[in-house]
Amino acid sequence: MIRIGIVDDHAIVRSGLRQFLGDEVDFRVTAEAANGRDALEIVRGGDVDVLLLDISMPDQSGVDTLAAIKARWPELPVLILSGFPETHYATTLLRQGASGYLNKECDPQEIATAIRTVALGRRYITPGVAELLADSVSGERDQLPHESLSERELQVFLRLAKGETVGTVADQMCLSVKTVSTYRSRVMDKLKLQSNSDLTYYAMKNGLIQ
């Protein structure tokens, strides 16, 4: 029996997943959460074998949550189930420790296949993600500016793009204001942007925030 935790801020999504996964004889949904902080409590409880994690959530984003989980429980399989296209996040999150990345528009049966795969300690790579990974290795695909950001830079970038202040970001990420300001400067430099409004426009244009 594979014990599954579902983390998504939309109750209807959690309900749909719970109903679908409950029909699989080898699955049992043992926990649910609507935000990143509650997701950490789920994992801390030790009652899940695989965690389904959304990216866009209030309080603490899926990117932050993944980083926190991998820092404390590196062996736990985390399967990203996101509304964002694979091209925007998949390769970055796989490098940061995700066991797989699926778009919410995928066939439900593919989610079941992915869960069984990652529960065995393997990664689940869709053909689309495999192509992205191959292109990034061969250099055939031009890297988008935000793909050069480090994990911390990406986290700061997404928070600022959503309208959070430097002070709020510092509090949420347990960093000093000076450190966040340094990350902000690096992001601005790498993306060749001038203001927070530029960050927001870039993020929306590239589908990184909704």
C-alpha cells in the first residue's frame, strides 16, 4: 500500500485526486494540506510514502516547500503536480530534488503510474520533460534567463514578482533584509530588469505566476 499526501490550495483539486486515487487498490490518501507549512507537518508525521505537491500556493510556495522537504527528508519522493507547463519549471525542480513533474491537464492514469514509479525510488520523466533535459544537455535549446537562477534566487524572484516586499520575503524565508536585497540585485542583473514591476511582468509573460 502506497500512502499518499496531497498538497494543493484548491479543495476541489484535492477532492478530485482523493476520489481518483481512492479507486486504486494499492493507494491510500493519508493526509492533505492546503499550503506549504501544513505540508511540512504532514511529512514530519511520517505517514506518507509519496507527496503530491502543487507549486502555486499561499503562505509558502511549492518551490520553497520542496527545498524545505529535501533539506530534511531527502529520500521522500515528491511528485510535482502543477498547472504550469513543463517548459517553465520541470527541469529546474527536478534538479532541486523533485521525483517527477506532471501538468494537471495530464491523463489521470499517468498520475497513478508516476506515483508507483517514484514510490520505487525512481524518477518519473514524461517524454516532454525528457526532451527538455536532453536539449539542455546538448545545448540545442536556448536557456531562458530565469533558468540560470539559483534555487534561492528563484524563490526570491517569485515572491517579489507576486508583490511581496523585501522585508516580507526576508521574514518568510528566515533571511536578513540585506541578504534578500542581495538576491534581488542578482536576479535583476541576470534577468536584465530594473524594477519589481519588471519582475512581475517577466514572471507573468513566462507563465511563472498566475
